[in-house]
Amino acid sequence: MHGLSDACQYSGKLTVLQGGNKTEADIKEAGDNTLRVMGVKLGKGDKLVAALSDVGGKSMTVRFTIK
């Protein structure tokens, strides 16, 4: 994600849409300036929405599809 200065300042939620099913999981800091989501399996065609916020209250949303 362009412009993120330090991943430990961010947290959020990942929403995965798989056909008619919707799964949500927390996005957490994982060391080495990375963010990680655990417990979610992704497959071709899944649609994802990552909603992130920083410690200052600023937020962003990223949407993408697994190819």
C-alpha cells in the first residue's frame, strides 16, 4: 500500500465475498512493517475489501479481486 509509513500504526478489517458467503477477519500488524490476516482462505474470483485506519483516526478502503 503506497504511502504507509509504519504498519504498526494501522489496523482494520478484511471482508471476503466468496459467491454468496461473506467472511470478516481482523487485519493486524505482524512485524517487519507488514500487516497480516489470519484464518481466511482465498480463491480465484473472491472479492476483498480491506478497511484500514491509523492511530490518528484516518481511514482508507481498498477493494480488489483475486485472479
